[in-house]
Amino acid sequence: MRDDVQALIRAPCEREEGEAMTKFKVVHYLNQFFAGVGGEEKADVGPGAREGAVGPGMALAQVLGDTGEVVGTVYCGDNYISENAEQATQEVVELISQFRPDIVIAGPGFGSGRYGLACGQVCQAVKESLDIPVLTGVHKDSPAAETYKGKVLMASTKDSAAGMAEAIATIARLASKLVKKEELGPAMEEGYIPTGRRVNRFSDKTAAERAVDMLMRKLRGEDPRTEWPLPKYEQVPPADALANAANSTIAIVTEGGIVHRGNPEMLESGWATKWVRFDTAEEPEMTPDKFQSIHGGFDTTAASAEPNRMVPLDAAREMEKEGDIGKLHDYVYSTTGNMGPIASFKKFGQEIAAELSSAGVQGVILTAT
Amino acid sequence: MGASRIVKGKAIPHPVGDPSQPYEGEKELRKEMLKKALEALETEVASPTIFST
């Protein structure tokens, strides 16, 4: 690491000419290991503080040069902070606030689970209670990257401390920008984990030219550098087959924006933030005087005129009477399935599935638009 | 998109309906689709599978 750090010292953070020499004050958060307290056997140690830089903070201080100063280091054992989250985080924030920092930098936590999460947790708490910029660094596939995405700015690091010098360089550069309240460029260029925020930019090349450039990079075996990374779709393992629908409780769920007429539930027509549930135990069918669709992704005329076209309750009731369905569940579940983030819908799905499962529902028919 | 058992819907604005048909015809269409859906639920699948009506 030493050689890398030396190389970095030769390229300290840029400072505009004439700018005041005042250094911004950094408080650095570390776990017990990086703070030099001890390894796994010391993971139960409670929060503590030291003046100045410790461990990776020394490298950070060197890279910051005369732009910033690590005035203090606050640490906590990984187990302690994960097991006493609320209280430990509060103690850490109090220790941090005593140094009156301009910015708090945590970690980097790399690919680790507990440490990375602790870094995110501390950053979020500092941001909320002290209202100063915060920054950490983690690997893109670490639990913290998923948990704190869009909540805490995270430099994108390697998955182990072998990437320390590189991580510290990125963190120092981002920290200077944050303190100076400079607008950050795109995640890929600045080296942070994408926050989910999208900003329009003009390009001097047409989309066709950029696509060919990308193809050429790919053919040359380089990173094609997509402008639009594809979302990662999870593969959901199929549920076991139902033994016999005629003996089973079946529920109907829809993402077709079905609501009670007038939408008293105030379900959104897109970017849904919730799902709704209707008691249909006494309903022989879905009638337009009681139900309608407010989905924003298609013309709802047909579904609102005849809501059975979205929730096939009329047909399902007949099949229940005729014995094809053991019992129809007493509730229909609905949300609006367009526009929103997959993470929201995953959460809705888990919540609805949990209710259905505890109500003894064995099979679900989901009508989708 | 992760759905394991799929029965093709009639159209986006009315997945289980057909406004060009009289009500009784539409309801029959819904029953056929639901029967196919129950058949799908009763079938073991290893990956996303389309069940045709």
C-alpha cells in the first residue's frame, strides 16, 4: 500500500488558486480492526474516539494534503454496533459531533457485511442529526450498497482492503467536492455507487454514433461502458404445483389498478407506493358501481365498465359453485403495476404473499396488464 | 419477468375479458382462462412456462 500512497501524495487534491487555506475538518469512522483496537475478538468493543487520524485515516490525511484535515477518529466494534444499533449509533454520533466536523467519512468498508452496514448506518445518522455531508466507500455487491443506495453517498471500492489506496483517493476527491458543495458528475465518472438519480445531459454525438462506439469498444475487448445498465431481474424459483385446485383456497391478485369506485384508497395511477385489499366475500362479481380501474398505463374504459375483465370474480364464483375451485379467498388484492421501481413491487409482493400465506391461501391467480 | 406460470391475457386493458363479445360470451372466456390458470397451478414447472388456451 505504501507505494500507492506515495504516488497519491504527489497528486494531492486540486485547489483553486486564491482559495482560503482553511482546511475542512473530517471525522473518520472506523471499526475496531481498522482503528487498531483488535480483530474479531474485539468486535464487541463499544464506541470510542481518538484525536487525529488512525489507520486508513493516515492515508486519507495524506491524500487530502492541505485541503482537509482528519481531526478525529471515532470507532466501534462491528458486533457492538450491529447488536445495539440504535444506542451505539447515537453514541457514535455524539462522539463525532464533539469534533465539530465539516464532513464525516466512514470506512471504507469494502465488501464486508457488518462493517459496511455500520458505515452506512453511521453516515445516515450523522446526515440526519448533524446535517453535514457524509461519505463512505463499499463494494457494489456488499449488503451496505443495497441497503444505503440513494440514502448515503458511497464511493465504489474493491471488495477487500487490497483496494485501499484507490478507495482512499476516490473518497478524498469526492469529500472535497461535497464540502465545497460542487455538483457531482455521473457515478461512472466520479467513482461512486449509482444513487438511482438520473440527470439529462446533452451529447455532441448522436445515439447511433454512441451505439457504434460502444460496439467497437466491445469488439476490441474493452468495457463497452453502457449508458443504460439493464436492471438485474431476479429469478424467482417456481412454487411447487398445487395438488388439487378443487380442494384449495385460491386468491385473485391484480396489478391492474382496481380500486373502489372513486378511489377512496387513493391508490396511485403509476409509481404506486402501496397495495390495497377489498373484502369480496359477499360479492358475486365485480360491478362497475363498486369498482373501477385507475391504472395510468392503458385506457381504463373497458376495465372500469366491466371490472370482471380485470378481476374475474364472476367466472371464479361460478367455478367455486361448480367445484373447480375449493374456495375463493375472501379478499382481492390490487396495486398499480406501472412505472414504479422493482424494489417497491418486490416489497408489495412479499407483503401480500405473507398475508395470503397466513390466511391459508394455497394458490394465486395474478391478472396483469 | 419472473412469473413462473403464464396464461396469455386477452389484451392489456382487459386481460380477462373481451368487450367485443356479449357478457355471457365474455364470462365463458374468463372461465376458460381461469381453468387454464388452475391447470397451470397444478403443473410442476422448472422455469417460466406459457400455458396456451
